[in-house]
Amino acid sequence: MTEGEILRCAQTGMGEWTELSEEYCPDTNASLSFIMTQLEHAGLTPVDVRHIEYLTDRTVLLELPGGFRWLKRNLRQDVILYFETFANLLEDQLIASVDIEIDDIICKKPQFVLC
């Protein structure tokens, strides 16, 4: 990474220094900047990424089955629980944003025209 890239990443608060020093994802071989750009295009902010990394979004934690509690980011079960809860929260938000009139979903009797 260039000095400017390191400074920019440090100022956004994304990741730990040890992670910033690794330019590529070891699993996908994708560059860190590519991954971050894709996450940004998907609508995530640096704050969102930090919450995902550390499992700290209070909105998600408040929706956990059994109520709010802190999770450990290095425990597989906690990560799974966080992402399942996050997905449910996003799904609920999407459903709430859809406006469908009852007349749009009621099956109406088809009308045939005879020629």
C-alpha cells in the first residue's frame, strides 16, 4: 500500500493495522481496496464495516434472541447469530418499506372478450 492509502484507511477507522498491512484477502485473492469498494457500492459505510468486524451494531444486538448482549467476534456461533439477526433485521426493514394495496393482490375474475 502507498503511504496515502495507509493514511486514508487509518483515517476511516476500517480494520486493525495488522489487517491493513495485508493487501489481499487470502481466500479470494481480491485486493482489500476492491473488497472495500464493493462493500461501499452495496451501501455500507466504514462504520458499518467496523460494526460487522466487531459485531457491535446496537440495533442488531438489541434484536438478538434473548435480548441484548455483547458477542465475541472470534466465536463462530456468535458470528452466525449476529449475521442471522442482521439478516432478519434487514428483511423486516425491507418488508416494512414495501407498500402494496390489497386490491393489487386480490385475484380478480378474468374477463374474456368474445370476437
